[in-house]
Amino acid sequence: MLTTTLIVLPVAGALLVAIAPLTSYWLGSLAALISLVEVAVWVTAVGKFDFGSSSLQLDQRASWFSDLQVSWHVGQYRFSL
């Protein structure tokens, strides 16, 4: 779940900032808040990561369309941090 959040949160935040009918001051504040949440998720991911293992960690797999064999599989290796 952490890896998916690290991917989806910036995209969702950018879309929210792009379509939100707010003044530039509040848009900047919202963007900064989303960035701080992203940093907090990264800190949590690093805390749960086992640096001694070289296998895929913090992975998540979901099948979207099984007939077409389309799925979502994300995770982190040691070199990706």
C-alpha cells in the first residue's frame, strides 16, 4: 500500500491543484501540504524497509482485468530507495 501511495499521491495532488478553484496562496499551501504528506509516507516506507534483503519489498499486486491479464504490481528494491 505504501508504494502505491507514493505513486498515486503526487498525481492526485497535481490534479487537485490544477482543478481547485482557489487563490494562488491557498493552492501553494495545498501543494506544500501534499508534498509534506509525501515525505511522511517516504519516511514510513524507509522505516519498514529491510536494507539487508535484495528481494522486492513493500509490494502490492492487484488484478484489474483478468481476461486481458492486466494487473498492477509495484514494489521497491534496495536500489530504488
